[in-house]
Amino acid sequence: MARVAIPVTTSDRAGVTVPAATTGDATNNHSVVNSGSTVLLVKNTGATTARTVSFHLDRTVDGFTPAPRAESIPFGVTQVFGPFPVADYGPILMVDVDNAELTVQALRI
């Protein structure tokens, strides 16, 4: 199945409106265009349980693909992740969520 694309908002000195967050899709997961200066705002909208977001690496080490980097987000908390170097994470960042209680927004500086 195709991953759900997360739109990227590029900042500028005049200011831009941050778009609505993309609701997490734990079945299809997500992708985002990665320039190396992309950051993600991930919010756990739940009220009781920590949720996990994972970021896939796009390279191998000695012929092995490293496991995705997984981070736990406490309930009710928003965290900022990134930037994601293109050499490590690729030009398309693959993002997995474990529940629809996570929302994601992508920003480029």
C-alpha cells in the first residue's frame, strides 16, 4: 500500500500559517519529502497512553539495514523531531505511527 504523504510547509521571514496536522495512519503509515532541513511536529492527542513514532533509515551498515529509530511520546505531549540528514534518512523520509492518536506536521526551515 502507498504511504500517506505529509505536506511540508516551508518557513519564511514573512511568516506562514501552519496547516492542520495529518492524522496518523497506523495501517499505511507516512512519507515526507526530506531536504535535510525538515523537522516534524508529532503530537499525541490521546489522554492516557504513550504512543510511538518511528523514522526509517535509508542506508545500510555493513550490508544490514538498521532498525527504524523509535521514539515514545507521552499522552498530551507535542515533540519536535529532526532534522533528518538525507544521507541517513533519504530524500523521502518514511514515518510510522502506532496509533491514530498521533498527528504529524512537517516544516522546512
